[in-house]
Amino acid sequence: MGEKNFQIELSGYMGSRIGNIVKGAVQSSVTRPKEAAIIMKYLMTGKNAKMKREHYEKNGEHIPSFLIA
């Protein structure tokens, strides 16, 4: 498996895992308006970040979903 394919598969895997975490947070915030507002803000920020990552990926530059430091 090439490095590029591994990066793409890892990005997809991490993106889906993050999506599962956010989905759980959304479900638990349904009855808590303050938490729901925070989750909605995160979703909008995350959507914009995803669009930027996809743009850079099309131009050959890999940007990970998140960084582990």
C-alpha cells in the first residue's frame, strides 16, 4: 500500500470516527440548549474546515482532520 493511499484511508477513518463522536454529542445535547449551541457552532466550523481540507487535497496537499501533539 502506498503512503498516499494510507493517508487517504487514515483520513477517511479518522473523519468517520470524529463524525461518530459528534453524532453522540448531538444526541446527548438535544435537551440541553447551551450544549446544543456549542455543538452547532462546532458543526459549522467543522464543515468549513472539511471544505478547506478537500480543496487542498485536490491540489495535492494533505491536511489531516486533526493533529495529535
